Amino acid sequence: MSDGDRIVIVGGGVAGLRAAERLRELKFDGEIIIVCDERRRPYHRPMVSKQLVTGQIRPLDVELKSYTELDAHWRLGTRATHLDTGQRVVHLPGKEELWYDGLIIATGVVPRHLPGSPRHDPRVRTLRTIEDAVSLRRALVKSSKPAVVIGSGLIGCEFAASMRTLGRDVTLVGHAKAPLYRFGPRVSEAVAETHRKHRAGLAMNSEVRHWISTKEAFGLHLTNNKLVVASCVVLAIGSVPAVDWLRGSGLTLDDGVLCEPTLFAVGGEDVVVAGDAAQWPNLRFDDVPRRVEHWLNAVESARAAAENLMVGRRLAKPFTPLPRAWSSIYEHRLQMAGMPALGEDTVSLADGVTGFVRNGQLVGACGWDRPRAMLHWTAELERRLPVPEPVPATMRTEALPSLEDAVFSEEEWLTVGG
């Protein structure tokens, strides 16, 4: 890219914002247009299921600030409808065509639907946007009856903790043996014990068999034959990439946008992908394309995508991060590093720290209230999983490994998560 060019960023979350910032840091002096289907500027999504839903902060408090002067054109409340990579045009509603010299796709994910759930009912909510949190809080205020969260991953556990912080009764429903079961037995047992200590109900190894809707509440008949009553229900069963608008574009879609190791999209010229929608091979681990859903990856991949778009495909560098993430559940901190999802076995690295091993190689670590130990093991993972030597700038699509079972959610990229 050069001065005078136009770069379009589709997606107004943290990945879109940080990509725009990196372009300006690299002295790109052309036009930047950010297309966002939400009517708000980027905000801190992890706060949605915590401080925002509990009322500790206001919607204005979660807005993300730019680190540099963007001088960007924001198209808020505008959804991209189609991409024509041949003509280099992003199609918008009303037959508007937005041409580009370079394109950054950062549309992220949307919550997964639960078949059979009455999504039309305002008391059944997902929890991703500010509007979701505000609507859920309204539903909570209207009734003092318990809340139910379906899904025992990170979002589900965080929301259950938020409800107990408010003094509300809540039941966590999950098909796994225990909350965050795929994080290994030590973490899973610690999380379950913490929920029990705070008197949150747990309905594990179960799913919703029937929904019984009344004017006052829901009755959820579970597969364990228990009946749970709730004033509102939160669906936290994962997410899917927001890539429907890319169908027919020539890009390769398989539960995400398939990318080369450099984040350049397979099947497109001057198109890179950042954040949760990107499916790329992290060569630090292997050459299998995967998606990674967590906050820090969105930030780091956005910056890497912007850098590679600026220098072009021939000079682009593979994006090879060591994933890191953390979450707070009640007064406890869960920390993760590496790619625990690749682990075939677990080992105890230290008190409260679980290691994940594949073919005799440590590939991930997860700690429960062990910040100092996790600093050590994160550094150890950096040492044991070095960045490989540079690979050819392009990657033949037909040589890519199978994508089947290669997608990990915010919980699953770490695990054994869910």
C-alpha cells in the first residue's frame, strides 16, 4: 500500500480499531474507511458479561480509546452485504459500492443459536453487545426469579458469577461433566467448587429437553429430569464467524476465512483477515489452519494484518503468536498460555498449574490463581515453542491440511475448554 490508496476495514470491534491504528503508526497517509454494523464505536466486549450487566459501569465507560489520531471515516450502523474481490469492491445496503486498494476483514463472530430455544422472547438473550447487556438487565429488573445460563464455558461462568455478585439466584446448565471441563480436572474442579461456595446452581451433564413459557417465567425441563424456573435465560453456547457476506466472493470459507500464515486471505488479492474470523496456520505449533477467539489475539492479529498489508504478500511475515488469555470468575483468576486445545494429555506443572502435552511436547498451560507460576510457564512455552524459520510467502491452497475439527472457541483454544 502507498499514500493515496484507500484501505477499507470491515468490522468495528477491537480488531478493526487496532488495525487502523497500526496503519497510521506505519505512516500510511491514504484514506481509511471503517464499516461497522453496530451503531457504536469499538468497546471493551469482555466487560459486557461482567461490569456492564451488573450495572457497575455505564455503556459510555466501555468505549475503547484510540492510541493515535486515526483520521478515519466511520460508517457506523452499516452492514457489508457482499464482496467482489475481482472488482475490489465492498457492497453496502442501497446498492452502494465501496472500492478499495486494500481490505482488512475484521467482522468477528456472532453468538451461536440453540435449536428449539424461543429466541423471539425478550427474556431469552445472548450476551455479546452493549445492547444485549442493557436488555438483559431490564429483564432482570422486571422479576426477582432466578436466572439460568445455558453453556458452561467462560462466558457462562462469568455471567453466573455476575449474577451471584448481584445476589441473584442462578443455575448454570451444561452438557459437560463440570464447568470449564476441557481445561483439565484441576481447573474444572476448582471452578465447580467456587460456584458451589457462592451458591450458584450447577446442572451438569444435562441439556434443555422442553421450554415451558408462562407470563411470569420460564420452566426448563432438563434431560436429567429436573425442572428449573427462570425469569430470564442467557444462551452462552459459543459463536460462529460472521462471514455470510463473503459467500461467492472467491475467498475460501470453512467456519472462518482461510488464510495463509501471513493472514492474507486465500483466494483474494490485497485482502487480509484479523481477529476471530481468521483461520490461519500458526507455524509455531504446526501447519493446520485454526481460528482463535480471544481479546489479545484480536489485537495482535490486527496489528500483524495491517503490517503485512502494507508491505505486500511477497514481504509479509507469518503471524506466529503464543496465545495468552485470562478471565476472572468471582475473586479468582484463570490464566492460559499456548494452545491447550492441542493437548492429548495433561501434567501437573506446579500447584494450581496444568500443562497440556502433545507427542511429548508441552503446548499449553492453564493456571488457577497462580500468576507468578504462569509468568514462568509462559516464558517456558516461548522457549520450547520457538518461531520457525521463514516459510515461502505464498501457500498453495491444495496443500493445506484438512480443516475438519480445526476450529476452537474462546474456551476451546485452550483446552481440554467448555
